[in-house]
Amino acid sequence: MSAGHSEPRATAAGSREAGATEQLRSQSTRLIRETADALDAEHAVVCLSGGVDSATTAALAVEALGASAVTALIMPTDTTDERHVGDARSFADSLGVDHATVPLDPALDVFKRYVAPRIAADGDAVAAGNLAARLRMACAHLVADASDGMVVGTSNRTERLLGYFTKYGDDAADLHPLGEYDKTAVRALATALDVPPEIIARPPTAGFWPGQTDESDLGASYATLDSVLGALVGAGSNASPSPIDEATGVDRETVTRLLGRVRRTAHKRERPPSPSPHVVDASAGTTAGGDHSLVGGDRRAARIVANARDLVGSRVDAADAEGVVVDLGAGRESGAAAAIAVEALGAARVRGLHLPCHKAAGLDAPSPQSIADDLGIAADRVTIRPLVAELEAALPTRVTERAGATDLGEFVSRVRTACRYYVANADDRLVVGTTNRTDTLLGRVTRYGDAAADLRPLGDTYASELSAIGRQLGCSVVASGPADQCDYGRLSGVAPDDTRATPDDIPPELLDAILVRLVDRDLGIERTADAVDADREAVRWCAARHASSKRTRSRPPTTAGGDARRHFHELELKFDSAASGPQS
């Protein structure tokens, strides 16, 4: 009799599992469509590796947008198994999507021969593997930018929770449709999407060296990993090994090790921290003389420096890092960020990098060498133009022909990120960002490029405050800059007519005064214009720039949602747009 009941129970369980898989499928395709609509993206780019995650992601993108709107990039290195490359091509053909194979070996060879010896001769296989992942990121975003598209990430929840991905590499996308699904769920979803069984059953690998597998690196099977992490998600972030080990039947040592890895890799899943709290006093209005200076002056600068110094010191200590790496090619922001790092750690633990490409003219002053000399820090300079040229040569010609000056400038910025992190990985250092609050709020930064860092000491500093920061630090190359001039246009490669350029009739200090009230205090366009005695159109320009650049500041959405923060001026802009539309 019991045998007679076993089949219906199995069928019911199978039906529930199938229903859950279909729900995941529906959620993912909806996220892809909604993100494409939100970004006004006409195209989706997916990096195909021959593994189950990327194949499932590509199939979902085709289901959501259609095969004609999806491009697959296959970017092997000399450590990539040829069977994986062949399977990726065959699967792309079966989906009917446009695909291109972009071999990274020529670019990696240029890097190893010309760039690495000058910046980090001791890089190992892990540093090289992370470099390749970040170069794939740079290429994928260039392809997406050149086609008004978006990059669809392939990471799953298991690997994200364990930090088993390359920061600003395979995680650097516009959305993650598998980001809330563990590996077990992804395999079930792959089966439902008719991903070939040989891809589903293949042992997952990051491909950093021949024979590498994820499970051997992580020290447990994906079934075990998913069991423990599923219990962790249910228990919350402060979960202890017990009762997770009791609930899952996994030994206490394995559970403890996995929970430790989740906590140690939290920085990979977070935004780069900035000093806090934000201390601008925006209550004062414009003086009769038209002074728009941020309230606080040198007192505020002292607080900024103290908070930033504490941030750098605490983060380096927590990571048990040898020191930090700072990009010296970003003008006064570089000088300020490096000076803060020197105050926190000492000059011996701060290393400067200058990675020119000659794609666009750099800043005239201060020069990278003058920053290094003023602070007494070690600095290395090497052109990355040969590396960029090899990558461009490997990409389809239609991509580089369609890419505009801004697209190529952002590509260079992302290649610099790959190089900076190679040094950080090789030297056991953290990357200090140089972006300020003004540029971030207006979208004058490159997502996963100059905005990519482990911490941002200037994240709460407005551009017009840099001179005061320099005086507080005793850094002549920062303090000597005119108080009424800021390093706008600091994003390498931005065309002169790029929409991110600031209108000439908005003085830098007025611009920052507008942003303080428009964003920090959320006053809206009209009240901000009244508060700072500014032209409404100037304020509206700032509001539009801030709203349109949200993509550069927000985390990639998953099926659990994205960043929900909205500002009043975003609603005003939508209302204005609707009101000015065609009248019936």
C-alpha cells in the first residue's frame, strides 16, 4: 500500500519544483525587460563561458528580448578549455544570437611583457585571472555602450554570497537576473530552458588555470554550499554555525568556514565606503554678495579630513592589507586622496600609479609626478595604450567603429581599473578612489572605471571644497588650485560636447550649492532655485543630470529589486516631460 502512495507524492513534489522553476524563469525575464525599459537599452550583451550560469543567462535574455536583441561575447584565454569555447559557440548558434569570439591572449601577452614588469612584476595566477575577468568586463561594456545596450550579469547567489567572483570583473553588470538563485536552482532553470545537458553537468570553473574547479576551491560540493547558504539566508546575517549545522547535517567545521568566508567577502557586495556622516550645513542661503560657499569652510574641511583618514586606516587594518594604491592621473582629487592616505598610513604604505593612454589630453596640473614628489610616495608610470590597442583589435570592427569618444574614454577608464587592481592583488593593497561627490552626483564618473575602488575618501567632498581640503592637509598641489575652479572634465576621453559637461554659466561653487539643496536636502527644483538665487534652468539641468546618471551610482538590480531611493526632482522632471508632450 505504501508503494502505491509513493508515486503520487513524487509527482506532487515534481510539480511543485517545476512550478518554482517557472516562477524563477518569469521573474528573471521580467527583470531583464524592465531593466531594458528603464535604461532605454536596445540590446543585451552576455559573456558566454561555456558554463551553466552564462548559458542560462543568455537563454533568459533571448526569451525576454528576442534573439536579434542579444549579443554573446566569448572571450577565452590560454587557460580556457577549448571544449568550453566550442560549447559556447554551439549554444549561441542554437539560440540564434549574434556572437563574437574575442581572444584575450594577445592583450594579456602585451600586459605581461610591457605593463606588468613596470607596475607589479610579482603578479601570480590569481592576479592574472582577475585581470582577465576585468578586461572581459571592459570589453562587454564597450560593446554594450556602442549599441545602446546593457550588460547582463551571469553571477548566481551561491557565488555572490561566498565572494567567489572578481570584484569589478564578472560581477560588474547592469543587472543580475540569477543573483538571487543558488546553483541548484540555476541548474533546474537551465534544464527548463533546454540548455544542453553537457553544459549543465560540467563542473563549474573560473578558468584561472587548467583543471581548476569551483568546488575544489571552495572545499565543498554545490549541494553542500547551497544547503548551508540557504540556511544562512533564512537565519539572517548574524547567524552562528549552530543550529545551521544541525539543520543541514553539514559538519560544524565546514559551516564555520563558509560563514567566515561570507563575512570576509562582504566588501565585494557593498558600495565602496565614503566618510560619514555627511556634514554639509545647507540651511544658509546666498549672501548679498552672491557667496555660494558651502558652510563650514576650514572647520568642515578638518572634519572631512579626520573622517577620511579614519576610514582609510580602519579599512586597511580590517583587510590586513600592506597599504593602498592611488591613481595619480585625476588632478587635484588624486593629490587630496593620496595626501589623506599618507596621513592615515604613512608615505611608505602609499603607492601611486599613472596609467596614461593618450586617447585624450590629461590634466595640465598638478602633474602625477608633482603629487608624488610633494607627498614623498613611490609612483610608477606606464602607458597602457598598447594594451588598449590590442583589446580594440580583438573586438569586432563594427563595435569600435560605432563607439563614440565617450564610449572609448570609459573603456580606457575600465582598463585602468583592471591594471590598478592587478597591482592591488599582487601587492596585497586596497585601491583608494579619487572621485568626489560633485562628479558622482552628476554622473561624471565611469561606472566600474574611475568609480571602482575599495574606498572613497573624497566621496562626501564637493569639488569646490578641494582647496580647503588641500590647506588642511598641507598639500600644496591641492591647496594651490583656485577656489573658484574645479577639475571638471576629469573623466579621460569625454568629448568636449558631451552632455556631462557643465554649462559655462554655472560657477563651480554655485553648482555645488545647488547639489547640496537639490540632493542632500531634497528641496526640489523650485525651492532650490529660490534658496540659492539661481536660474531655474540651471537647477533643472543639475536635476536632469543627477536623475539620468542614477545608473552610475546604483547597484545592479536583481529579482529582489534595486535601489529604491527617489528624489523629489525626479518626479518634477517626469511631470515636466509629460506636460510638454504632444497635446490631444
